[in-house]
Amino acid sequence: MSLHDNHFDLTISNIGVISSANVRIENLTVIGGPNNSGKSTIGKLLMAMIKSDVISKYKNNKAKSSFEKKTRAKVFCDMEAMLFGKKLFRFGSDEGSAKLEREGNRVYEITVRDKKPYMLDAETNDDSEQYFRDAMIVSTPLIWDMIDLFRSVQALKEASSVLNLGQKIRYPYVQWDVFTKLELAKDEEADSDMDVGNEFAHKIMDIIAGDFQKNKSGSYNWKPRHGGNYDMVSTASGVKWFGLLLALARNGAFRKDRLVILDEPETHLHPEWQLKMAELLVFMSKKMHLIVTTHSPYLSEAIELYSEQTSDVSWHASIPESDGCIIKHLDCPQEIYEQLYSPIPKLEDLRVNHD
């Protein structure tokens, strides 16, 4: 069974800032809403679920045993600490839950009781493509400015391991995960997946009319087609966004069995560049699952227009309420537009009052 034959359903109750959520995950899933409305919680929760399963299976060589179950639960607790700061439960609630399903079968499920998370077993079968094999959140192009920092952290982690110091080194895990995918060599054995990455890379180079290339020192340079060679300090933040996606594509981070969450990719992008980003996201979603969170009406509307002829989009609105945030599935993005365009009449009122 192909990964793209069926959608996934995510239901959440009292997790993080979310009181209730129903998310239908298609090849391209868009969650639109204002700040602090639970959008980022969706990505972090899915990342914790998927990575916990993948890491525990790796550690136990895919052994189906009670030891693996304990390891999965332990790994999930570690992921919860790194992604949520041990605050997965929603304040004021006695318990919470989240379940990812496919065709009515449980893929991942967690429950939170007494402020402690528990990860339940998946209902497994022999279909090796049923589950995602990794999840990544890409949230900022400023990762380029953190490369040297993370290389130092990497050296400290290795030294601590070799010397058996047992020291915990704290760092932002979401950005660290992206850093490792920039640093690791691509898997040449995954030929078909690398073809997908190369296809994305060519599309990005066409959009930005240039290339990002790694130099001998391990740093990246921006090379516009019209000429020039610029280091990251001299490169615009908007170009860095596309350059980050380009480098990840080349390094094999975008594959058919991976889930990629782009958290507010409009950040640092002029509205014109947001249109280019929407074009790229729709193009990428033809080959993989993408979740896009946004508070930009420009990006949302551009995704709708670019996807009209080629892709199905699953739309969701994130709505902050007094007793927690709600995320609901929509038949069309109109409710998202109404939310995100709502400040414009206020600007008109300010203009009238000013005049």
C-alpha cells in the first residue's frame, strides 16, 4: 500500500494549548490562524510520536517485545521533554489524549494522566510503508546562523560520551534536527528518493534564480545566476529560507515516507516571495506529505490558487478560545481568510480616524 493512497486522521484532546483538534493529513495540509492558537503544537506532537517510534525500533532492532514497549515510552518522554518542556498536558485538565489513525487503524496514540504521558502500541501489520519513518519541523532560516553553535554542541556531546561524563547538554531540538540533516551525507542507496530531492532542488533553483553551494570549510555560499558569490552574512533572509530547503533537498531530507512540517514559512518573506513559497510547497506535496502552519493570508490564498488544478489541500482553522484552542477541519479556506484578513478593516478605521 502506497503512503499516498490514504489520508491520516489526528484527533487531540487537552494537549498543550489545544482543547480539541481534528486534523485530516493529506499530501498538503494547511493550518491557518493567529499566533498562540495551537498550530505549532500539532507539528511538535507528530514529531514526538513519529520519532519515538522510529528511535525505539532502531534501538531494539525492530524486536517486538515488552522491552521495546518500555523503550518507546521512555523515548517519548525524552521527546516530550525536549519539544514541550514536560508541559504536554493542558493546564486545568486532568487528562489528555492524541491519536493518529489511518483507515480506522491506530498508528500512534498517547494519553496524559497525572501530568505524565503514556505512548500506546501501534496496531501494526506487514505493510512497511504504512507509517512515516521520520518527521522534521522546519521553522526558521536562522538555522544558518546556528551552524557553528551546533557544531560546538556536537563536539561537546561526543566528548561527554567518550569521557563518560554523563552530562546533559541542552539545545533547541527542532533546530538541532534540521542541523543534523544538513550535516549528514545523503543516502546514495535511496535512488528513487534522491531523485525526488533533486527534482525539488531544481525547482528551488529556478524560483530563486541561483544556487547554494557548500565550500571547502563546510559553510554555504549563495550564488545568483547573474553572478556573484555571497556568504550567509550577506544573504537576505528570504533567500536563506529557500536555500535551507534547497540544501535539505539535496541532502535527502525530503522523501516520500517522511513527514515535513513547515512552521510559518512566510516569516522573513516579502508577500511576493510568499507566492513563490506557495508554488514550491504545492509542487513538493505531489511527492510527499507536508503540513504547513501559517498566519499569512497571502500564503494561504496562493496555496489555494496554485493547488486548484494539481493538488488536494486539507484546510484547517486554529481558533483561540477562553478555555483552550480549537483546530477544526474545513471544506474550504474561507474561514481562514476571514481570520487572517480581519486586521485590515482595523487599519481602515485607523486611517479614517487619523484623517
